[in-house]
Amino acid sequence: MSGTGDTAEGELPAYAERVLAVAELIPAGRVMTYGDVAEWLAGEAQDEGHPAPDGGRGAGGPRQVGRVMALYGGAVPWWRVVRADGHLLPGQELRALAHYRDEGTPLRTAPRAAEDHIPRLDMRRARWDGRPADGAAP
């Protein structure tokens, strides 16, 4: 997404709106990876009887989700859309860590050998599968 296209000034591209909407659904204390968000959106399109948003060309994959979050994610809980390896967003580690601690997001202690001593996300415990806690459909 280059930011150029058929959208009016100030209007988000449709894919960006969908990515940001998913980010807003993620409960406090939980996370989804960039790939999880891309899969969610592909499944949502199929459930509605539409082709995948990328037309099968990969335009709606993890990198594109990351690009949307980098360009437009400041108004949503951006810290809840993360890398699959659990490392915190470079350059935003301390801001994200403050959010994770406030929300009780499961973290793993940094290994003693780590230079930055920044914890990582405990992806096994923090990852959200998109289902509401009460079991109802989203």
C-alpha cells in the first residue's frame, strides 16, 4: 500500500479499515500476529462469499497488515498486533511494554544473554484466536 490510489484524501483504503477493525477486536491482554490478522480477513471474505481480498496474489498477507499498522495504526491498540516470534516492535518496545504490563499480557523474561533485557511476549499464552471469551460468534 503506497497511500496512493482511488481513495479521497483523509479516507482510509478499505483493506486498512478492515485491518484496523480487527485490531480493535483484540481483547486487552491478548495479541494476534500480523499473519493471524491476514488469515482472519481472508476467512471473513470467504464467509461472506467473496474472493480473498488479495485475489490470491498475496496482497493481504502479514507484510501488508504490518504496513497498514505502521501507516494507520496509531488510533487503535497497535501493541496487540505483533510479530509471531514475540519480540516487541523495534523502536516502540518501552511503549508497548507499558501497555502489556497495564493489560496483564503474558510476557517471558528476557534471557540473561539478551543485550536489551526487554521481555518478549509469551505467544503461547497471549495469542488470541479470534473467539470471544464467552464462546459466542464475533
